[in-house]
Amino acid sequence: MVATSKKRSRRKSTPAWHAPFLAMLPTIKTHAKIAFRHLDPEAREEAVQEAVCNACCAVARLAELGKLDLAYPSVLARYAVAQVKDGRKVGCKLNVRDVLSPYCQQRKEITVERLDKYDADEGCWLEVLVEDRNAGPAETAASRIDFPAWLKTLSRRDRKIALKLGAGERTGVVARLFRMSEGRISQLRRELLATWLRFHGEAGGAAAVSA
């Protein structure tokens, strides 16, 4: 008796527009996938889901106004895709001052990029180099290519030590992690710098470091 009551309660709580929306969902998804086909897989999936949410809210609103008969899948799909491209996300305020807001990025033509990338060999995320006042775009681009290439010239252990030191870990911490003496880690720090300079063809600098 209790189980039957719960089933009836769930059935009554389902909105009337739910079934029509589910029937239109395949068309909406297909249209969104085509519209966002130029994006990478992760971004494309996120954009498609955001379009589905926008379409869902539109159907719910039409039902609330008693105009559910105006809900056509093709029209809803185009509307939802346009909303996403305009940076309008469901449940998010349109803050033009928030650089992480898609709306702000669209309006001010801002591009936000990740500052890390996944290293499949090491199974970890590597922070990439970013441009600062002392480095121009060309130097930054070259470093982004050279640094991973340089890491591949090192042994697996030295590569891990280089990443730890590069992340700002203290000599003592790295020494404990790799069960080595602090003196040896300090020596390795100099050796790594020398190999980095040699990698760039700076023989004089490498010799000075080694000395």
C-alpha cells in the first residue's frame, strides 16, 4: 500500500511537458552536435548539454504560459544553440565583468586558456609557461615547446625531480621524497640547469654552472 502511494506521488510530480520534451530531445541534441562540431570533444559535450538545458527551460516556460503547442524541436534547437553561443548559461547571471563567464568572453572577445596540461608519460598535470613582462610571445611559444622536449631527455627519476623543483618545492622536501641527501639534490639542481642550458646551445652558461 505504501509502495503504491509513492509511485502515484512520483507520477503526479512529473510535469506535463516532460514527455513532449523527451520526444524532442534527439532532434535538439543532433542539431547542437552539428552546431558545435568545431569544438574539441570535451567543450563540444559541454556545449551540447548546455543547449539541452536551455531548451528544457524554454519548454517549461512555454508550458507555464499555456503555449506548449508552440514548442517545435527545430525551433527550440536553434534557440538553445544561439543562447549557448551568446554565452547565456542556465542558472548563471550575465556578468560582463567576470572573465570566466561565457557571456563576458563572448561580449569582450576574451579567450581563457588552461595553465596546465596532462603529461601521459608521468601521469600528472604540468603547468605550462605563461607570457610575462620579460618574455615576448615568440620566446614563450618556444619555451612551451622546448620544456617538454627537454624533460624527455632526462631519466624518469631526474624528470620527476626536475618537475618537483620547478614547482617550487624546497630542497629538503624533494630530498625526503626521493630518499636522497639535500646535498645531492642541490647538486642535481645545478646539473639540471646545465643540461637545460646545453639543450638551448648555451655552452658557456652550462660550463659556468658546472664549475
